[in-house]
Amino acid sequence: MTLDAVLSRIDTDLTGATDRLMELMRIQSISTDPDFAEHCQTAADWLVADLQSMGVDASKRPTPGHPMVIGHVDGDGPHLLFYGHYDVQPVDPLELWDRDPFDPELQETPAGTVIRGRGSSDDKGQLMTFVEACRAWKEVHGSLPCKITFFFEGEEESGSPSLIPFMKENADELRADVALICDTGMFESRVPSIVTMLRGLLGEEIHIKAADKDLHSGMYGGISMNPIRVLSKILAGLHDDTGRITVPGFYDGVTELPDDIRAQWQGLAFDHAAFLGDVDLSHPAGEQDRTPLEMIWSRPTCDVNGIWGGYTGNGFKTVLPSEAHAKVSFRLVGDQDPHAIRESFRAYVTEQLPPDVEATFTGHGTGQASVTETTDPKFEAARKALSDEWGISAAYVGCGGSIPIAGHFQEILDMTPMLIGFGRDDDQIHSPNEKYDLESFHKGIRSWARVLDAFCS
Amino acid sequence: MTLDAVLSRIDTDLTGATDRLMELMRIQSISTDPDFAEHCQTAADWLVADLQSMGVDASKRPTPGHPMVIGHVDGDGPHLLFYGHYDVQPVDPLELWDRDPFDPELQETPAGTVIRGRGSSDDKGQLMTFVEACRAWKEVHGSLPCKITFFFEGEEESGSPSLIPFMKENADELRADVALICDTGMFESRVPSIVTMLRGLLGEEIHIKAADKDLHSGMYGGISMNPIRVLSKILAGLHDDTGRITVPGFYDGVTELPDDIRAQWQGLAFDHAAFLGDVDLSHPAGEQDRTPLEMIWSRPTCDVNGIWGGYTGNGFKTVLPSEAHAKVSFRLVGDQDPHAIRESFRAYVTEQLPPDVEATFTGHGTGQASVTETTDPKFEAARKALSDEWGISAAYVGCGGSIPIAGHFQEILDMTPMLIGFGRDDDQIHSPNEKYDLESFHKGIRSWARVLDAFCS
């Protein structure tokens, strides 16, 4: 009855676990904005102290950016590594939040109790599911079930610039039998899932400049090139009428879906109408010859994530701006090379510039797409553990998001990544009013206890 | 020697006049931003007090927006009305100013002394040229030379929403023989000019909405329509490859330049390379079959004055935004109907929307283009006065800017507008580091003294 005692302890301590998560959520660890660097330090310190309170040999490890948190527990059986990230997305537009994003609370909703606040789902809540499972195990048994390494990052939401160097420098310390990663969701918010296919990411920022100062559109309008006009034309041309991306060479390395995966995905009977309906949309807007699941899991995409230029305040100003800017990201699949695409994209933009107009670029994070083999028997063991907890058969799925860490574990440490998470489609991660279902948190903790039991017993 | 005494008084009192202008410039009368409404009241109060100090029967007159300032002085001879505006443009981007925009100072530059600060040229400095000419006249002669009405507005930079109703309600009080308007510049910064052709203006704000909330581009990217993509495509299509505007019916009412005006403009030998070179441009970017002077004076234009959507802060955020926005303005000529173009533009945008995407609009100010006849002998008298002051033959010119007030004087009050101003191309009105040459201010005051003398002697 080893497992039952742990599960029971988890049930009893749910309020304590929720309180601890909220304590972590109150720390404003936005990694992408330098103004919040101190808060990232605070979050790392909090995690070190929490791990130490469980007897873990934990420490904060400096990087050129935000620190890593590493913890070790020795033991018999397999060596598991668990990865999560303590940094969160920015919170703007702040006026769309119903409450302070960093003052979390439990809220009753028609769909059940939720933990509301920035990081509740991505990724503090998910990270803590594993920590709380370990805490319960330790409290029941006095020790953890096997050798475990905890690895928490603070730069995931800003492209993980320190991650690869850190993994390379600390490869011997980090290498384990499997890398458990909790930063994904459940298929259609109900099927517990192990993600085996992840899209990569490439971020670029374009700066278009025409005149050397803002001009008055009455005096200069008509004779002077408007950089917003130039930028709009470039962005408008990124997709053709069928939804294909027009950057030369962009589709190099994109592979077609194997027949068995295609068949399995058809079996999932994805309800894209409901998926889109949840956010008040109805028409799949990607490549028109692809299925909706392909659009989000196995096809590359291009999106403008931000655009700005000229006067954007109240009222009107007849300015002809000097500059216009956009943030553009690409989701990548298969063997697409993010570096080659970056070069091609920059050349593509530059070639379209009219006379007098310059473009400069700021590169943001890159990550290659990854596909995981499921031959290790731990995959079937984990799938059974998840199925037992949730009462529904767990699935191997794709994920449209980019979790470059998965590929790094494969390439740098030769470890198999196993992505298990309990997020739901309506968690509003990266958006105002982010939440994590209390059920996801509770059953997530229980799921990890079952996985530990399955791996280590 | 009447005039000489006044000119001499102007020369003697230049420091006093500059101090008074700077006092007015310190008032942050930004009309387009509701946060600055109190400052507009303060500026109006300042002007009322200043006019009263000269014996003018002046008062602040409420409107639904910012107040008007009206002043009357009785006298013989012609009845002149002088119009100026005391409101100024917003000051962002603030970081591009070399000093506080509302803390003006005299600065020495290679081109001479300038008065630096918001409103120095547009329009507080220009407005005060006429006021100071009157002050000098009054101090020398004890009274003004003829019947004068002062009419100062505080909403010019935000589309003058209260102007037409105010003119209609107070038509009998405002009607005079001629409307002197000081809100324009000198041709190529050196030729004193009377503007007889003005472009009209239409402002529109577009709001594009797709999903009902911001989404994560990993989860939704590819399957969900991105409103920035939609907006970019619409804006990119506003001009065809030859620079023509594509909104249906846009060119209805656009007239070709009469041969005599075309010949006169050719005589001006406009140095468009220098005009563009001043702002680090070299290629005329408007309709490719038009001359540069046509592009800025007699052809209609379309410019995006501002664009925003998604994440625009530091770093990167893989958000798929719910909304995207743009401010678009059109400069109009001839008999183009701004209301018809507004309707056509909205239909044009709406027709291009893909499924799931909505557009809403906020209308901003409109003003019809205007062309003034110069048959009234006052025009030649004013042209001679300007030529005498500046030592160079003054010209009748066009102006790319929109000063709808000119058309309103014609249409509502049946008055002839006469636009005389002393701005220079490098005044950076509507931009950071706005300035007004001290020479413009000084000789501008002297010019008005000469005009008063020519009209009233």
C-alpha cells in the first residue's frame, strides 16, 4: 500500500500544496523584462529553500542571465531528472486582468475551482506538481524512491539563452536515465498525454527606418516613404493566398507525417470546431490543404507577435513616423534549420525594401523541432500510470508549442525527454487571467506519485 | 513715420516678446489627450489676460471641448479677424527630445538663434507674431489701427470638433472682411508666402479583432487567424505599385492643376532633393507620374500615422494577439468629399476581412480641401508688405497640410482666408525638438505690422 499512502497524503495536504504554489506565484519572475531580474533571483532562492526543506541538496547556480536551480537526492533504481521553469510571461495588457496577476487566489468557476494568476499553469503550477509528489513521498516514507535530479530554469519564456552552455558545462552532473518535463497540457483538456512531437521556434524583431525623424504628414505626406507602409507590405507578403509561408527555403526539412502517426491522430477525433469555438473563432486559418491537427502539431507557422510604430496614444496625430517595428516568430517542424531560416528571412525582408528605407534585425531565441521515440518501456509505464489516475486512456500526442529543452536533452545529454503535463486549452497561458485547474494541480501531483511508483518500485 | 516707429518698438521689445511666448509655451496645452484638458483652460486664460492687458475686450468662451478665446477691438477702416490656435501636439516619443518640451529656451545653432520647445512654431509662436505686432502698435499709437477680432482655438491639433458649431452660433460676431491665419510656413524656408491652396484631411482608426482573447502562438499558431496579418494586408493594399490609392472612388473630385498654377510652380524651382535630403531621404515616394510639388501640394495622399498590436515591450513574447489597430489619415484635394471617402474606406476594409475577423472604426476629424481666389486687392497689398520685410518677392503657394479653418471661414462666414506664416521646413512641428527661428518670430511680428499698415492706413 506504499502508493496509496502517498496518494492519501497528497489529498490531505492539498491546501498546503496550494498555499506553497501561491507563495511562489507572488514572486514576479518575468524573465524577458530586465526590470524584473531581481524577482527571478527571489524565485530561485525560494525553490532552493523549498527543496532543502525536503532534504534535497539544492543550490542556486549563476548564469550570465537568470540563475538555474539544481537539486540532487541520491538513491537506488533509475536516475530521474525533472525539469521545470520558474520564470513567467509578461502580464500586459494589465487592464484585461480581473485582478493583480501576482496576487493569486482560488476562484470558483462553472467548470470547477481554479488557481488564478500569472504562472499558475505556465509553469509554476506544473513544476510544483512534481515537487509536491516528492514531498508527499518523502513525508510518508522518509526518503524519495530513487535517485532524482531537480533542474529548474529561469529563462524559458525568453528563449533560454543560458541553457545550452549550462548543460554542456554540467553534463556529467545532469545526465540521468530520463528527463521528465512538465510544461505541456492534456489533449482536448481531458486526455492525459505524453508529448512526443514538439515544434521548434525562431524569433526575429524587425526595425524599419525611413526618414531620420518623425515628420508632419501634411508637409511630407505623399513625397516621403512611410515605414509602416513598408513594414505592412512585408508582413502581408509572408503568407500567400493558400496560407503557405513565402520565405525562400522555409519548407526545407519539413517532413510529411508518417502514416501510423496520421492514423493515430485521426483516432483522436480532434474537435477543431470546439477548439476554435473556445476563443470565438471558427475557421482554421493555416495552410488550406492541411488538417487542423496538422496545422497545430506538425506544420510550421509564421506569426506576427507584436507591431508598433507612429502615434498610438489617445486621439489623433498626423505624424509620418521615422520607424516601424514588428516581432515575428516561426514555429518549426522536422529538420527545419532555424539559423538558415533566420538568414533567409533577413534577406527576404531586405530585398523588398524600397529606396531610402533600411531594415535592422534583433534575433531572439531559436529551438529546433523534436520528435521522441517511445521504445523505452518507461513510456508505457508512464502511460499506464496516467491512465490509472485520470480514468481515461493516456495518448502520445504532438504539441504546437516549442519546448526546445526537449531537443537539448536529446542532443547535448543523450537523454530521452518525457513530456507530461496537465495544462488545459483554456488556461490562458501567456494571456491575461491565466489559471490552472485545481483538479490539474491535485491530480497532477497524484499522477507524478504514480509515475514515481511505476518507475522506482 | 508711423510704421517705422512701430517696427522700431518691435525691435526694442524683442526680448519681452520672446519671454511672453515662452510663458505661453510652458503651458502643456495638448488638446488630443484628455489628461491635459486643464492645461488647455490655463492657456486660454493666459491669452484672455494678455489680450485684456492690451485693452482688448477678450473672454474665454466655453465649448463641449476646449474653450475658444475671442477678443474685440473697435476701430475704423477694414474689419480684420486673426485666427491662431493655442493647443499643441503630443510630445512623445519623449526620449527623443533634447530637453523638456515644455521648458523652452533660446538656443544658438549654426543657422541662427532658435526658440526650442513644443508649440514654438505650431502654433503659439506664430499666433504671438500677430499679438505682438498689435501690442507694439498700441504702445506707439495708443490704439490699434482698425477694427480687429482675435479668434484663438484650442482644438486644432485634434480635428477642431467644436469649431463649426461655434462659428455657426457666433457668425454675426465673427464675420469680418478678411480672416488672417498664421499657421503656415515660408516656401523652402526662405520665400515669404501666402498659401492659397490647402489639402483637406480625413482621419480614421481601425480596430481589427480575431479571437476573443490573446492566445499562445504555440498552441493556436497556424490554425488561428492573426489580426496583425489581416491589418498588414489591408494597409499594404492601400497603395498600388505606382503609388495610387486603391480605395474605390477615392479620386472622385480630384482636379488637375490649372496650367497657370502649374507654370507658376515650375517657376518656384522646388529643390525636392534638398527638401528630402533634410530628413535623410532621396526618392519621391508618391504617385510616380507626378512632380514632387504636386505630391505635397495638389495630390491626395494616404498615410498610416500609427500602428499597434500584440507584445511591444522588451524581449519576446510568443503571443497571438486578439486585436490589432491602426490610425490612418488621408490628405484631400479639390472637391474630394471626406464623408464619402470615410464610408468607402470602411466598406473597403470590411470587404477584405477573412472569416472570424471583425473591424470597427473610430472616426477622427475631417476637413475639405480649399482653394482661395486672390482677387481682393488686400492680397497684393499683403504680398508687397511681406516682400518689403523679407527683401525677397513673396509667393502664392500651396500647402500639403490641412488647415480646415480656411475652408470654414469661406463656407460658414463667407470670408476670404489669407494664410500668412513664417514656419520653416526644419521646424520639426509634430516631432521632437520643435523650434521656431528667432528670425521668424522677429520678422514675423514686423511683417504683421507692415500688413496692418498696408490694410489700415
